[in-house]
Amino acid sequence: MRILVGGSWITVSCALLTALWSVPQFLVTGTVTLSSHPLFVVLFLFPSQIGVPVCLLVAMNSVLLISRGRLVTTARRLLAGGQILTVVLLGVCALLLALPTTFGREFILMALAFQVGQVVVAVGLALHLHRRRRLRSHPETDDPASPVHPDT
């Protein structure tokens, strides 16, 4: 579970940084460009190089957790589903790059694909935090993932 939650924090942070670079450009000009601007490296290049491999790791871990039936809460399902969605969208973008009929907008699609999947992960993280705070304020509430032990 630590890989799922910790990796999700990393990927959402990286997606936020890449969004700060790509979304304003896309909204203003309709394109996302490579640049020699110093912020390009900080806001797009480094976060992408960190976020995408971590996302791949967390998505593989998510598939393992799904196969073991460990995703019992909505927050965990959103975390895993968002990571898998991100990998699938990035895979589609990579396939588009390999086709001979590329249309020149794959860079835009790749940046936005990373961010779309991470929005789902961010919602999962918000639910995860809400649930943790609720459990801390009400310690008598039992974790739904733990086995039920009736008092005798």
C-alpha cells in the first residue's frame, strides 16, 4: 500500500508541475512547445522524467494489488485506476508516435494524457486523506480492510 499511496503523491506532484507548463500554453496557443526557457526544464522535463517511470511502477503494483484483492476502499481503487489509466493513455500516445501516419500533435497528447490520469489519482488521494482524518477523529471506527472480530 505504501507504494500505491507514496508513488501517487509523487506522480500527482509531477503532473501538477507539467500542467503548469503545458496547460496555459495549450489554452492560449493551442499547442505545447519545447523551449529553451529555464522553466521548461523545471516545470516539464524533470517532472516528466520522474513522474512517468514512477507511474509505471505504481501501475504495475496496482495490478498486483487488484489481483490479490487488496483494493477495498474507493480511494485505493481510484489511486490504482488512475495510475493504470495514465499508463494506458501514455501507451496509446507512444503507439501513435510509432505509426507512419503521425499527425504532429502527439507531444500535446502525451502531456495531457499524463495529467488526465493523474486527476483521477488526485481525487483518490483526497478521499484517502479524508478517510484517514475521519479515522483519527473517530478511532472506534474499524478499518473495512481488517477482518471482523465480534466481541464475545
